Amino acid sequence: MENAQTLRTMRIPVFVGNGKVEYGEKEVPVPGPGQLLLKVKANALCGSDRSQFFEGSQATPGHEASGIVEAAGTGTRTPVGTPGVVFLMDYCGECANCRSGSTNQCLAKRADYGFSHDGGYGPYMVVNENVFFAIDSSIPLGEATMLLDIMGTGGHAVKRAKLVHSSIRSVLVGGAGPIGLGVLAMAKLLLGDDVPVFIMDFVPYRLQLAERLGGIPVNLKERQLPDALRAHGYASVDAAIDTTGKSAARRAELDALNQKGVLVCVGHGEGLDLQVSSDLIATERAVLGSEYFCYREIEENHRLILEHLPYLKQIITHRFGPDEIQHAYELFFQGDTGKVLIEQ
């Protein structure tokens, strides 16, 4: 492909809805003041793209992007040629939440890349410099996408649980999709490999992958959760992290908690019916939400991926080119995958 300085248009995927991806052309964006033009190298599929795939999207999707700085606008300090990843939320950096480090809760958010602004399925994307995180050049750019929803979202959920329960000795993960696998992996890295992590799902492929990552798989087609816990000597667990967004799963996870246990809800979707007196007050259990992660967490996760790349890269199971996005999503939504990448 020609250099972005001379290329006037680029071929982009167009999500037209009804599970169809077509292709069109768009001008290569030019970075303005404080902005970077990235040559995208990889973008990972995510379950939160479902509405864009089936209902269409005005913006070019892709919110788990990695790439190389191709050009830089005035006022930037990132050298051309720097590899890195893109934080989804373009935070303002000035509101009370940003000043406290909670950039995932920015009160004046300027963009959600891949949703409100063009994302990582095009060959180039423009981002504000503050959401770009430069990575060590030894990390392959496909694998670098794990710093985002896999390690970022997964690790943030584990840290949310630790706010309530500082000595977690057992974990239950609801859902063995990519986010659930990320929670499993980050629980092992942040809490210790000796901490048992149960992970429940209906899909054998994903449960087998979870077992390879060190999890204890619970196939809900074969046994009930309480029976699976008892089979391993546990009546209950300290922390449960739900990635399914399903009411029934959340209820089962809450019921599986010890006294003073914590349920962290990561997956958007349905509700949770609970009795405050018996479920929360008498048991001193807690229910928390966990939304994406904070920009500052990438630095710690960057150190972890350098130390544990062979372990973490097991989560990536399929790689496709930019002409295969529709097929990649069809396979992904069937369930027999881990993390799926589009690489350019």
C-alpha cells in the first residue's frame, strides 16, 4: 500500500446490517493538532460489536486496535514509527473522574473509537494522542490487542473485586467467551496461580480452552454449578465475575458466594433479582459493576504481557485478513473460538 502521505483514499469495510459486511472507499484521514494517524495492524473482534454487525454502523467499527504511528499532528510528542494500542474512550483528562485516574468514567468523553468515530477495521485511523499507548517493539501487534479488552477489562474486574474482598482465595467466572477467558487469565496473574478459578459455560470448545489456561471448567449442560463446586471440595467461592450479562447466570453466581463474597458484573444485558436482606445485608455480600478499565492500567498490563506472553497468547485462536471480516464474525458468534483477530 502506498504511504498515507500520498494515498488519497483507502478501502474500508462497511457494516450495512443484517450480518453483512460490504466494502467502500474513504479518504485517508489527516491528523490534526494533538492527533496521530495510525497504520492499523490488528483489531480484535468483540461481542459488543454484535449490534454493529447485525444493525449496521455509520462509523467504521473496531475498538481493540493496534498499529504504528504513520504521521503526527502539531503539538504531539510520539515519534513516527512508534507501535502501540488505542484506548477505546477518548477521555478529557480534566474532569474530576479523569483527575482521579478513572478515565473509564470520564464526564466529558470526546469519542468511543470504533463506535462514534472510525475504528480499527480500516487500514488507517486517527486518534487523539492521549489514548495511544506505546508498546515494546518485541510484542507482536496482533498479540498487543490483548492489552485492551482481554487484559484491561479482565484485570479491572478482578481489581474491582479486590476492593471489597482483599484476600480472595477462590473465583467463579460466568461465561468462557473472550472476556471470561481474560478474567480467568488475569485472576491467575493477579491473585496467584494457586487460586482456583471455576469457569462455567455451555460451549465445550471454550471450556477446553479455559482448562488449558488453568481454569476449572464447569459444563452447565452436564452438571449444575453447586455440584461442580462440591466435586472440587468447595461449597462456595469468594468472588464471582459475570461476563454473560444474563440474569440466570448472575443469580447462580450470587448464590455461589461465601459470606462477604463479591459479585462483579462485567457483561451488559439483563438484570439481577435479589433480596436485599438475605442476599446482601445478612451475608455482607456486595454486587459491583465494572466498566472497561482505566488508561493507567495499561502500564501494569504491559509489564505482565512481556512476562507472560506465551501464556496469554493462547486466548487468540483465529486470525483473518481484512477481506474476511464477515466470515470471522460468523464464526465468532457461533461460539467455537477464543479471541479472533483481523490482521492487516
